Amino acid sequence: MENNDLILLGKRIGELRSSRRLSQERLSEMSGISARHISELERGKANGKRSRLVHAPDLQVLPGRQSAP
């Protein structure tokens, strides 16, 4: 994933997390990803490609992804 893509992905993750009033710590508990890694993702410093966060149904980061009923 290119650096600009990582920054955009991280920004989107942060926006979605904030809009749902979740702290990085709470999202960490929900996703099984450390709060530090979430912080790095949101700042575009970590590769979200390998992260389960990108597929977290509660966040719906990927276009067209829908939460399972």
C-alpha cells in the first residue's frame, strides 16, 4: 500500500472511530488490535493491509461492506 493510501485509510479509520464515539482503547478491545497499532494506523504509520481493523464490520471502512445481521 502506498504511503498516501495509508494516510487516507488511517484518516478514514479515525473518522469512523470518532463518529461512533469510540476511544482507541475501546476499538482495541473490540478488534483485538493494540491501541498503539490503531494509533499508528490512524497516523498512516502502519500498514492497514494486514490489519483486521480494515474489515471490522462495526466500522465499515471498505466501500460496499455491510455489517452482518
